[in-house]
Amino acid sequence: MKLSDKAFSISPSLTLDITAKANRMRKSGINVIGFGAGEPDFDTPDYIKKSSN
């Protein structure tokens, strides 16, 4: 498949790069809270959920 010049000019996703780095850190035993992909790895505290109603 031949890609256009525009396709080659698109930069890699920094969000995915940050998420991949966090995953590598976890695998090496570092305790990491990942916010790279916009999804924390813990649930929203109840007091915050209740305040938004």
C-alpha cells in the first residue's frame, strides 16, 4: 500500500506514547497511576460522584 505525503507527516500520538511508558514502568515494578489515555486506573471517589448530581 502506498501512503500519501500527508499520512507520512502525521506525528505519533503522545498520549499513546505516555500510556506505553506507564505500562513499561508497571512491568518493571514501579507503582504508576496512568492518566495518559484519560482513564485513571481507579474509580471516581463517591463524594465526587455525589456532588455532580
